[in-house]
Amino acid sequence: MKPTLIAIHHFEVDGRAFSHGAEIEPGLIDEKKLDRLLDQGRVRECPERRSLYRIFSVFSGCKETEPLDADELRAYALPK
């Protein structure tokens, strides 16, 4: 799974604005633009940070998914 992308500073890509520290939706920025933003230091890859877009893919519409582990399910989910 690809690392979570975080915006560094405020910027805009294809009419969509990102504030400093905001997570960038997976697949939103094409590879060429992403490489340029990474080189410029405007985006950082954070493999240790899980993507809220992937965790809540049903609500965000993200095609990639990331499940909650058993401890998280017990702590945060409603029982069946």
C-alpha cells in the first residue's frame, strides 16, 4: 500500500486547495505532478500515518481500503 500523502504549506492543484498538514486523497494527483510536489517539498509521504480516506472508504469514495485492526474495532466501532 502506498504511504499517506500530507500537504506541506498551503497550495492548490487542479483547482483543489490543500492546507498545511491536510491529507491528500489517494489517487487524486497524477504521478508526474506528485513527483514534482515531492521534489519541491510541498508534499511528504508518511508511511507511519494511516489514511482516513482508506479507513473510511465507504464514505470518502476512495477505491483503496484499509481495515481497522481488532483493538480499534473494539474501541471505536459499534458492536454487531
